[in-house]
Amino acid sequence: MKIVIALGGNALIKPGDKGTIEDQERNIQASMDGIIKLINEGHKVVITHGNGPQAGSRLIRNEMAETEVYPDPLVICVADTQGSMGYMIEQAVMNCVAKTGNRPKVATLVTQIEVNQNDPAFQKPSKPVGPFYTQQKAIAKMKGGWKMVEDSGRGYRRVVPSPMPLRVLNPEAMSTLLDAGFTVITGGGGGIPVYRKGKEGFVGIDAVIDKDLASVMIAKTIDADMVVILTGVEKVAVNFKSDNPTWLDRMTAREAESYLAQGEFPAGSMGPKIKAAVDFVKINSNKTVLITSEDKLTEAIEGKTGTRIVQN
């Protein structure tokens, strides 16, 4: 079976962590058991990952060092975290596979994903990134061209566009590696957003692509059978914030869309995951999306827990 596994950027930095590299390496290691089992069983595995906290750290470094060095644009921060996080995940997979006595074959691809320069998201930036600023500093940043919003009384944050992913550039690289038996790490942070600029070809653009939408697009590109979205909860629930949430073992695409319309899955948390899941399972009745926590992956694959989203 061909499986895309989407790791959340927050899964690498747990509550209470400082977010150091040591913290992230420890958390990556802790998430490996289920993934390594799938690899050793002979499944073709692609790993994608978020980069929200990590890209935020890069932006803070930009801010603190702006009088000393030229700040990197957001698109470079996305590329930077793709490489650094890919390295850590690749090393963890290699070491864990080797410990089981099998030969590790792992490769990280720094992935560019095409977006539409005229996507409506560029007219309405909505994705908060980076640190909080005072009103005075936010005003100065806005004069420099940044879009800023007040965030829940905690200060002002930069917001950037979050356009829809259109296609992966050089998808043949993924397919070639998978066919050669490699586990592939790709699409980090939703991929590096690029657009076609006439005769110049592709150029990067400051934006953040939703990681789950990008993961589903990658899954479609390689004709994967399943997408696994690893998050902070074992199962999806409706009435999540109530005293009596209903934990779901299974949802059809129609049921998921109905729950979305009712506002059960907020845009800032489970909403994008459910939307991505519906997008994937609608294309084929044999496709499945599984949502669970990284520590429950093995049990979820075996059908003992997790939430499965299917076409019918």
C-alpha cells in the first residue's frame, strides 16, 4: 500500500518544550514506531510535515538580527525549515530502520509547489506567522508593507496569504524514489510556494500553503491509497469543547461536509484537516484518510482506534 503520513509541526514541539533541536529530535524519535512498522511491512511511505513553530522561530531570528544581517523572506524560511526538519526526520527513520536489522533507504526532497499568483488568498492574507508585536511596532511594519492583525488581545501578528496548492514540481522524483524502495520525506511546511512568471519561469512568493491540503495533493500525484494525518488527538470529535464530546470512528465525505457546514471543525484546528480529507476520498471509493495521534498510529492502522474518512 502507498501511504502519505502527515506530521504536524506542533507534533515536534510539545507543550512545555522550549523548542530546541534536542526537544524536536526527541519528539521525532517518539513518533517513529508506527512509521517504522509500516516501512518494514513493505508499504511505500511518504512523510510530509508542518513547520509552523519552526518557521516562526526563523522569523523571530530575522526580527532580532535585522540591524546586523539582511532578513530572509518568508519563502526562504519555508525552504530552510524543509531542509532542517527533513534532515532530522530522515536521520530518525534511518537509525530506527537500521536498528530493526533492515537496510535504511530514505531521501528528503526540498519541494516546490505551484500556486496561482492571482489566488484570492493574496488579496486577503489570513495565516498568522511569527512573533507578536506591540501596536507601535506593528504600525512600523505595516509601513514597510507587512499586513498585520490584532490577535486575541495578545498583540499584533503578521498575516500572510495561504493559497491553494496546484501541483508539485518534478513529481517524477518522488515516484522514482518510491519505486526504488525509498521512504520519501517531502512537502515540508506545505511546500515552497512558487508561481510561473512569464518567460522567467518559476519564482518564489511569500505565502504559507496549508500542510494538509499539500499532503493530499501529493497523495493524489503519486496515487496513494491512504493519507494519515497525525495530530494531537486520538480521534476526531463533534461537540469537542462540550462536557460530552462524541468521538468518531468513521465518517463519510457527506457526513464530514455536513459537520463542516455546522461549524463543528474550526478553521484554526481540525477544519483544514477534514476539508483535505474530503478532497482526497471523493476521487475514489478505495481511498481512505485516517486521523489519529502519532502514538496511536499502529493501533489506528490496525483499525483499533483513530477516525477514518471514506467516500461512502
